[in-house]
Amino acid sequence: MSDYQVVDIGALDHWRDYYGGFDAARSRDGRRVVDHELTMQYIGMTANALEPGEEAGYWHAHARIEELYVFLAGTGQMGLDDDVIEVGPGTVVRVGQDVWRTWRARPDSTEQLSWLCIRSGGERLPKLPDDSQRDPERPLPW
């Protein structure tokens, strides 16, 4: 068997229905820790949704983990150290180590603020994935 797994996290409008977190004390509506459902070694991912006007309610920073926030729906704001930036569909924010961050869905957002947070640590990725190989002779499956 090949080394892959598939999980269906559902459509954006159903992400809010999920209740979860990294542990019981950090669980909330609209958070799904996808890497707890898959055998992931080097990356992690959460699927998140906040109602308009809802906020994280806390700041956090990581010493070893880099995060990538990919906003898919709604409008919101992120606090990044002393800055506040606007976020919405198509906004991608990389947050490095030791940067304090928080977020909220704008009260005037017409829909839930939905985003993926992708976490990674460990070795730097090469600019060009140098561990890949191509097989132009292998027939395509469709």
C-alpha cells in the first residue's frame, strides 16, 4: 500500500460545526486539528472558522514552529506583534518564530472568517525540491 491518507474536512460552511483543539483546554467551536487525524511527520494543519465579531481571545507565539495562514472566506484582522493587518479571501500570512499573533473576524464581515493554519518546524525547505524525481514515461492515470 502507498503511504498516503485522505480525510474530508468538508465545505467551508460546515467548518464551524466542528468542535476541537490541541487539548480540552484549548478546544473551541470552529477548530479542527487535521494533523491529529492523519499520520503527519513534519507539518500540521488546522481548519478554522469564526463568526463575525468573534476573536481568538489570546495572543500566542512559537519558539520553533513557523505558521502559514491561508484565508479562504470572510474578512478579519490579525495582530502581529505591534501591527494589525486586514485579512480576507486570498490573503496568505507567514508568521515566523517568536512573533506574537492573534486574530478576529471583523464584526461587519458578511460571512464566517475561514482559514487554514499550516504549521511546520525542523529543517529549512530547499528553494527547489531537490529530493523529487520525475518519470515522463509513466502513463498518466486518467
